[in-house]
Amino acid sequence: MKELFVNGTLMRGLELHSNLDGAEFLGEFRTAPCYRLYSVNDVHPGMYEVGPDEDNGVAVAGEMYRMSDETWANVESGEPEHLYCGPVKLEDGRIVDGILFPREKAEGIHKDISDLGDWRVYEASKAK
């Protein structure tokens, strides 16, 4: 079994959530305030951890799921280009697997939405 923090289109009610069919929803969580969040072409978020000497990190909202290896394989195969599984620090101190995006593919290329700290909030802000 694998536990995974997600902060984008895999969350409940969003485009790729069906890739989590069979996974157990464990709740809503926030990361520790050490990430930057980008909108990648307004299709999905991209999140990376800032360095320990940087003070511009934010907490990012997301959801946690427990899943079988088969469900994980389905999730992984459906992820957009450049997203990858890596360690994510939660605000409660745990380090769990999460979906990350390479910093060098985000900064200066995609829209920085870190001030919102939440993909759902960003999506709602576009509708206004």
C-alpha cells in the first residue's frame, strides 16, 4: 500500500480524480510552508520545495490517499509530463510521498500562484 499527497487535478471532483478509483481518502492536509506552487499552462499545478535558506515558501493545500500498487500504477501512468513522485513535508511534521514538479521547469516559465497556496482557489479565481 502507498500513501500519496496530491494537490492538483487528482483531488476530489477534479479532472484526474478517477485515476484514484479504489484509493482510500484519508483527509485534507497542508504541506509545511516550504513550497512554491505554479499553474502549468492552466492545466495542472506544479509544486517544488524551496531551499532551507529561502524564506519564500508557502503551505499548499491537498488531499491524502492510501492506495494499492495497482491504483498507484494507474495514477503514475496518468500524470502529465514532468510531474514525479517525491517526498513532501506536511504541516504536522510527517514526510510523505507527493507529486512534485521540477523547479527549473516552473520558475520564469509558468504562472506563480504560490500566494493562493491552493489549486482549487486558483481555479475558482479564474472564473471571476
